[in-house]
Amino acid sequence: MTRPRFIAVTAVSVAALALIAAGCGSSSNSSTSSTGASATQPSGSASGGGQAVSLSADPNGALKFTQTSLTAKAGKVTVQMSNPSSSGIEHGIAVEGNGVDQDGPIVQPGGTSTLSVNLKPGKYEFYCPFDSHKQQGMTGTLTVK
């Protein structure tokens, strides 16, 4: 009679351990990955108000953006720069001008660098702050109205 009870207790213990181990797994619901990618906001809006503008690094690995001119409304502006998997190099996004000088995260190919800044009307430079990409021409103009 002790042998069947031992088997039942062992089976319950194994089942409990399996449930505990399953609960320790990671969730895939995270909006930010280790590459710095973040969830994309609907076009024209940014989380918490403001406006989002999007651009991309060159998918062929050239040190340039696919757009060199962006426009936004004054206030909170979120710049989202996607770095295509095919670029083969790290990139980021930064905004400078009118007393602003802020850098977003550097991301691996396949990631998205996101930067939110409060901007007054005027012209700003956006650029890639990684390595010497800015000096090599990876820049553009952000016009804020």
C-alpha cells in the first residue's frame, strides 16, 4: 500500500514542478526588444500626445536615410527610425538645433531607434549619432511648424 501512495505523491510533485517551470517563461508581449525596437504608434500620433514622424536607414547599407526632409508640428515629436535588417550596420537617430541636442538608442539591423523631444517651431538637424555617420552625410532636416 505504500508503493501506490509513493507513486501518486511523486506524480503530483512532478506535475507541480512542471506548472511552476511553465510560469517562469518569458512573455512575448513586450513592446521593446533588446535591439531597442519599440512598438510603432499610429501614423501622426505619439504616445501621450504629440506627433510621430518616421524614417528609415538605407536598406542597402549606404550611410544615408531614405528621407532627408521631415515635417512636424511644434510640441512633443517622436522620431522613429527603422534600421532595416538588410542594412548590415548599426544606426540611431538624434535631433539637434534650437537648444536641443538629444540622441536616441543605437540599434542593430532590424531594430527601431525612437526619440521623443519637445520642439519649438524652427529647423532642426536629424542625424545618425553612431560612429562617424553624421560626418559622412547621414543627416536630414526636420522642419517644425
